[in-house]
Amino acid sequence: MKKQHVPLFIGLFIFVFLVGCEKKFDIPPLKSLESNNKININQIKNKYNKGTYRFKSDSNLYCLVIADEVSGNLYKDIYVHDVTGGIHIKLVNSGGLFIGDSIRINLKDCILNDYNGLIQLDSVDTEKSIVKLASGLLPKPRPVSIKQIVPNSSLQSCLIQLSQVEFIDTDKNTPFADAINKISGNRILKSCEGQTLTVRSSGFSSFAAKLCPAGNGTISGILSQFGTSMQLILRNLNDLQLNGPLCGSAGSGGFVYLSKDFNDNSINTGGWTSYTVSNSAVKWACSSFSGTPSYGYFSKISGYVNGSNNNAETWLISPSVDLSNAKNAVLNFETAAGKFAGAPLDIYISQDYVGAAPSTGKWSNLSPLCVLSPTTSSYLWTSSGDVSLKNYQTANVHLAFKYTSTAAGACTYELDNITIKEK
């Protein structure tokens, strides 16, 4: 039988056709960029003005992915950073980006807005707007303390690391979230000084059913924000190294029985209450400016209202503190007073107060043992010194700060960093 030969031109056509059918991934073209096309995260955040801003022209953000969707704790969300800070990215579609990816984001048609206080780039299309430049560039967390964390700070959306922290007793050995019903959970971290921070986890995360460690150590994560509440978002369980000895036990040095620093911009969190005996116009409130930005938020009160001094009596009262196992408990706080005439702040302690009106308990005056900010200088932050509470080491102790003013004098007081701890 004769062999039939395929004509040469037909063979070449078939070869070209087959080669042409091989799948090739599209590579977005890299344009040569002028310096004015580049923008950094700080410049992006400066465009935010508590509304919606849409990028209409080509602006390119070069950044590093510091949190991805792999663990399920984030969905259609990533966080990125550059040398100027971090920002939350809300994606149109999920997947394809990982921690350590160096990327370029073309911001044209992206939206700058916020989600309950968290500034974000919204509607970012991974297929159309993002080019991956490199991978494996693992980011390093920034060491900070819980005391440094305040709402709307430059730390928002940054990868941070906290040291000498542990979960509060009621959250130790409890699941991070509800994995069965897919409900998110909040767990509370505390420092050895007593400051606290919420750890927020999704019920869809791969570690939702895992138990919060019972030890002390370091934890890393993304510092997010919801309203005035700061939250730590875990990327995976490798972010936790909490297997060391705890801060201390009751009766041992350094153990914190009570702590209030007002950095959550709230007077009443942690069981604190304010009670007006007379004149509801004079009240304790949080403030954030006194010429000392490092203090963040603090509490403030003044009887000078509507252009005149007022007669008033208002109390700020702590939750019940159990000092029954204490050996040498001490009180410490800081005050800053305005340069105005008026009665000094009074500090009281009670072992039988039951709530509501201060008159429901008997109060001992600790004021003679405390150092207050001088009223001869304007807002000089002053430590009270360690005030011994050895005579009050019982199971139901309340601390109170009593403010009074008159028409003749109304001194302004600021109060911060209240602690009762073992010395």
C-alpha cells in the first residue's frame, strides 16, 4: 500500500494551530510610571474626609500584603502596608493574594471610604487593578504596647506585636469564635499592667473552634477598628506565642487588680460609673488633648460651664475590686489640673458600697495620702505616688474620685492611668 504524505504546508498549519491553542496567563502590562503617578498610604489617608472619595485618574500604590484570606478570618479583605503605614483593602473578588506579596494597585475607580471608623480602599478589582510584583517578602510586625493603642491613630491597619500579654481569666481555654453557628467572637487580651484589647475572630476562620491559650507571651496581628473600639485581627495561629508564665497571681508582685486608662474613649467601660449628686451639667467625660499627646484619651471634669462657675458634686466610682488575697496592694493614678481656683479632687475608698448613690456606703478619705497636680501650673501631669491600701484588703472594695465646685471656684481636673496592683 502506498503511504500518503501530508503536504508540508498543511503540517505547518496544524503545528501553528496547536501551539496557538496552548493557554497562556495574561500579564498586565507594566507602564513606565512618572513619579507623580505614585502614591503612598499616608497620602491616600490624607484624602479621606469622613465621606467617599473616588480616584478618577491613574494613581499607583506600591505595597506589601500583610494579611490575607487563607485562614478564613478575612473574606474579600486584605491588609497592606508601606513605609508610611497600613490600610484595609476591600476586594471585588476573593483569592490570589498572599502574605508577603509585593503588589502594585492602580487606584483608578477605587473608592476611599470607611467602615465604622476603619479607613479602607473599597471596590478594588484583583484582576483589573492589581499586579503582583514579587512573593515571599514576609513582613515584620511593629512592637507596641496596648497603652499606645488609641482609636484613629497611625497604627490603624498595621501589623503589630504585643509582648507580656495574656487572655483574661474568663477567656482562657474558650473557643476564639462559634464555629458551629459561624458567629464571630470577641476575646479580651490584657497586659501585665492591666490594659486590655479585643481580639476579634470570625466564626468561619479555620481556628474558630480552637481554644484561647492560657499562658502569657507575645501575639501578633492586624490592628483594626470598629467604631471607637480597637481590635486585633489574627492572621493564623502562628501569630500566637502564649505559653509562658502568667503575669502573676493574687498576692504576688506586679499583679493588677484594677486598671482604667480611658483609651477606649469611654468613662463607663470596665464597670465604672459616674454619679451626680448635684448639677447634671457638670459631668465626667473623656478628652484627648492636654498638650501631652502620648496620653491618648483621659477623663476630664470642670464646674466651669456656659461661661460661669457652678455649684456641683459628681463622683466617678470604680467597679468592685477583690483585695481579699492581696498582701501589699497600692493605688496609683495621674492627674493634671488647670490653673484655676477651686476645691481639690477628693479620693475615697469604701468596703461596703453597694452601688448607685455614694451614700449607700461608708467612705474613707485617701486624699491626704495622694499627690495631686498643682493648680499653680497649667495641666502638669502628676503621679499620685503609691498609696498603700493595706487597711482595705477585703473582697468588696470600691475606689471613688469626688469632684466639687462652687460659684466661687471650679478647678478643671484631668484623670488617667488608674491602677490598683500588688507592689
